[in-house]
Amino acid sequence: MAGYVQKIKVRAKYLNSTKDFFKFLQAVGRKYSRPVRINYRYLGRGYFYIVMDGGSGGIDALFQEMILNKGLYYYACSIKNNRQG
């Protein structure tokens, strides 16, 4: 399994939006034939620890889908206040 581990920091006002975005990534990652597992943990003081694990083909497909194909559409549909697509 290929994977990525990253520690990021976000501003306090974006904590809930960041968690929502990670949940969105988890849902999208599970849909591939080679599932991508994305786990995150809030460490406090604005820091998140993120682990992305899956076959390289699945991770590549996820990134391609997010960046090149439908990333903005998927994200817009995942926002709680806007469920119409």
C-alpha cells in the first residue's frame, strides 16, 4: 500500500469546514475500485494529522478526479447548506 502522512495547520475559524472537507474526501475515496482510506485526527491548536492509504492507482485516480475532473462539483455538493446539484 502506498500512502501519505501529513500534519497541517488551519485557522480556528476553519476547523469545522476542514473536518467537513476530510469527511468528503473519505466518502469519495471509498468509491474507487481500489479504495483510498483517509483518516484524520485533530491534534489541537489548529493542527490536523492526516493519513491517506491505498494502492497507488487508487490514490492517483482520486487526485485526478479531484483536480482535473469534478473536484469543485463534488465539494459544492458536499456542503451541508447546499444539497442541490
